[in-house]
Amino acid sequence: MPAQQHQLDLLVVGLARSGTTLLTNLLTNPNERRICLAEPRLNTRRAYRPEKQTYFRDLGFPDPITTATIPEHLFAQNRAGIKEVRAKHITAAIKRYDPNRILLVTRDARAALTSYYEKDQRNDSPRKSFPAKLFLRTAPVLLRLLDQEHRRLTVIRYEDFVTNPDARDNLAATLDWPLDGALDRFKSLSRGNETTKHDNTISAKSVNRPAPTDPKVLNTLTPVLNKLAKYQSTFNYPHAWDPRATT
């Protein structure tokens, strides 16, 4: 792969369903030429789905929309960022685009796992098996960033971000990047449920999520949660299901 001279202003990372898309939308304001892309996976050559192409067009990206053409428009902005939640794409983005700052979004894995499971079940064709590797491969990468990237790493807890306006203000100041983007882009990212649930606002409706009670769901998610014990303890989240709530 040819060397790139571009450097990202910001890379947003976290487990799937940890609030990274919410942050990405808030960071993105095309009118001010500040764009943070949701999972562009620039290290691949795979074609984008039609709905993902619509997402890019809505942000002003010209056709043809491919992983080869996206960087030219992205790095012409005043601020350029991306977010990735898959281990290999996180690692590739750091290696290829050497971000000035990395934002690590944490969320209680109990809530993230439950949210992912519920999202999948809303699909017309749910997965035959839960994609545990999506979480189990990413968690060690996040812990490694916490250990190795002190200079450029900022950590924000999803639970604090959605419940505390001061946490949001402090984050914007730390990043020197306003959080004034539109939340309605959830629709073009196939996240219409989030738009409906949160009414296009930053809300705490997904905090204190009830723990699963269905034995099938618990049998599916508990082995994954057990393997995420180091992630949970590092970021001060409980290891076991709480019958009252997850955060």
C-alpha cells in the first residue's frame, strides 16, 4: 500500500455500541468543514453499500465514492477524523494516518453487548450466531492504546457523556473541536431506531439498561462478557450481570 502524507486530526475508537457513532455525528459539521466519518475502513478496497454511499454524499463527498477517493475530500476539510470499532481498522488507521489525537469511548460491556444483540434482532435477517470476535478482538487493542498512547489519548465514558453536559463541554475543549453536529445522520447509517428512541437529542435513555432475562440471551452473551473481564475492570465496570440494570 503506498505511503500517505495525510494525518488525521482525530481517530475515535471503542467497542461496538459504545456511543462512537453518537460522538462521530456530533463532531461532524460539513458547513464548518469539520468531518468525522463513521467506519470508512479506508484500509480496504471493498465497495460501500448504497446506504453508506448516501451517507457520504450527504456530507458532500463527490462521486465516485470509493475507499480510494474518500481521503482526498476528507483531508481537504478544516478538521478530518474517522471512527472505527473493528480491531484491524483501528490498527490500520493509526499506522496509515498517524492521528494527532485518539478518542477512546468506553461503555459498560454488559450494555454494549445487550444493545448489539437487540439491534441484530431488529434486522429482517438476524445473524445465526453472535459476533463475539467483534468485541473480543477490539478490547485488547483499546487496552493497548490506553497503555501506549498517553500523549495523544483521551478517554470518555459514554455514561458520563450522555448524562453530564459538563463532560461534553470539557471534551470539546480538550479536543478543541466543537460538538455541534446533527444527530439525524443516524438514519443514513441504518440507525433509525436510535433517532426514534432518543428524539434526535443526547439522552440517557440507554443508561441503566435492564439486564437480559431471557436464558437464551444470557447464554449467548455471558461467555463473551466473561472474556471481557479485563476491559471491565480496567474501566471500572462490573464483571457480572446485575439483575437490576446495566449501565
